[in-house]
Amino acid sequence: MLHPPFQRAAPLERPEIRHGFFGREGGVSSGIYASLQCGRGAKADRPEQVAENRARVAQALNAPPEALVSAFQIHSAAAVVVEAPWAPDQAPEADALVTRVPGIALGILTADCAPILFADRQARVVGAAHAGWKGALGGVLEATVEAMAELGAERGRIRAVVGPCISQRNYQVSGEFRAQFLESGAEAAAFFAEDHADPERWRFDLPGYVLARLKRAGVGQAQALGLCTYGGAMTYFSNRRALHWGEPDYGRQLSAIALNPA
């Protein structure tokens, strides 16, 4: 079995931690799902191919396939403590996972939304969150940090990295969209730029907004990889790009983190 390529982040590069931000390369799916499509909810991808792709991700993290878990993501602020792997049909509805159990790989599926991986190496607690605009605005990042703290992590020791997601340049939104954020506080205006091609539209800085929420939550170190899913057609899946290209569906890439045994 070949290991698919993936991105690592320096703040998470520790002997106690295994992690990776995987893109669309290195799998077995084909067509619009080529090739490392890891979402079980893809309309027309074959389940055995998805299973193989996820197994390749798990192997790259030195974990057995059954140890790689992901939730049924619903753009919520729900964070779940993982104490043991679950069967695919038993995945909870949630958008963040945390654990202190070595060997369990926490997986997040994205296709423009932001995947965030967290770690407090001293407390040996890790987390993973899926933050689209709705989840970020609704508090999924704070919920992840709180769940980690309940397992013994300290906010100031947590390191968080925002993986590949849609960039501000490619994230056009409406005035109504912007208004929802401004209702939460005037400071949110800093994450919207005027769209000079369309005076009724704006460009939203999702990774910048996520970083601001992480810092406000007390995370000791937070950074973004600065990789755009929309602009990387050969490297990442993108929901918005698939829509603009008239494709019937889109793939999902996976980001994951796990603790090594002590």
C-alpha cells in the first residue's frame, strides 16, 4: 500500500503526535473523485474505494484503518470526546473530536471548510475540528478547546493549525452573509473585503476569522498553512469549485491527528 502525500505543520511536529493534512493525491477513486476521496457521503464514489483511501491515510499515520474515526459533520458547535473507535454507521453528529487515548486518529473531512488540528503535548490531548463559516461563527472552535480542557489540556499550551481551506480571494459572499457576522461584533468587519467586481458582494477571510477565534479562545499558538482549496484543482477538492464547474458532486479530503503510545 502506497502512502499518499500530505502536509505537516511545524507546531505539531512532536514525537508524541502523528498528524497530516491530506489532499486529493495518492488514492484509488476516479473521475471527479480522483483520487484520495475520503468522504463516505460522496454520491457516486464506490464504498470499497473510499475504504481503501481511508486505510491509506491511516497507514500514513501508523494506525490501523479501524482506528481512524470521523464524525457525521453537520456544521455545528458539537464536540465529542473519543474514547474508542466506532463503526462507520455509528459515527456521532458532531464537528469536533478530542481524545487522550493513544492510537486513535481523529479525522476531519473538508472541501473548502477549514480543518483545524489541535495538540497539548504535555497533557497528551489532541483534537480536530471542522469549521465552515457556520461552525466558526457558532462556536465550534471554542467548543473544541473547552473539550480538550476538560481532558486536562491547558489553553495556553494548545497549538492549533488551520489546514487547507478556501482563501479570501476565492470566497465571494453576499451582504446578508456579512451581516450575520457583524451581529456578533463589529470586529468581524475586518474579515470582509469589498468585491470590486460586484459592489453588492464581499470576500470573506475564513482562515483569518478562524485564527482570530482561536486566539480569543486562549489558544497559545495558532497558525494557518495558507493553502487554498479552491485554487488548487489538482491538489485539493473544493465544493465551490465543483459548483462553478457544473460538476454533480465533489470529493472530500481528510486531515487527521493521533497520539503515539507513551
